[in-house]
Amino acid sequence: MGLLALGRLVAGGHSHVWEVPSMQERSERITIADAAKRLRKPEPTVRVWASRYRARRLLKYGKTAWYDWNDLATIARCLHLGDPVPATPEARDELRASLRPAA
């Protein structure tokens, strides 16, 4: 599986690299709770990001929604680096594609 390292977070002496599967990989469904754990952010923060930036929602069953992990990780990367967050999931797909190393 090809992975892109999208950012490094250093907090409390721990280093964390966000890795997002390349565009050739399938979308990975993830809940806000699981995404928050991976990103080491509070759930309400990730929920606000998903709403504010209209993250790609793949499925909703009852009260539980599953989002595209690639999209949420890209939003987190942009915010962490202080870059503008592209307005649409498609624009974030293009951003990830532009970050992919040339073959």
C-alpha cells in the first residue's frame, strides 16, 4: 500500500506522522471517534472539521456516520500546517494527488 506522509505533529514529547493512502487506494471508512484517536485530537474538534469543511461522508446508519479517512486526514494536515483547506472533497483529492511522488 503506497502511503504519503502528510505532516508531523510533536506534542508532549511524542512525534506522530499522519499517513494517508495514495489516490490509487480505496477510500477507508472511519467514524469521527476513530479518526479522532488516529489524529490524536478531541472528537468534538474532528466533528467540527467534518462539518465546517464538508468532509466526504460515505455512509450513515442511525446516528453513526462514516467519513472518508483520506479526506479527514487531508483537512487535519492543512490545518496543522496552516495551509488553506480546499473547499471541496474533490479539491482535496487533487491536493493529495499533487503531493504524491512522481512515478
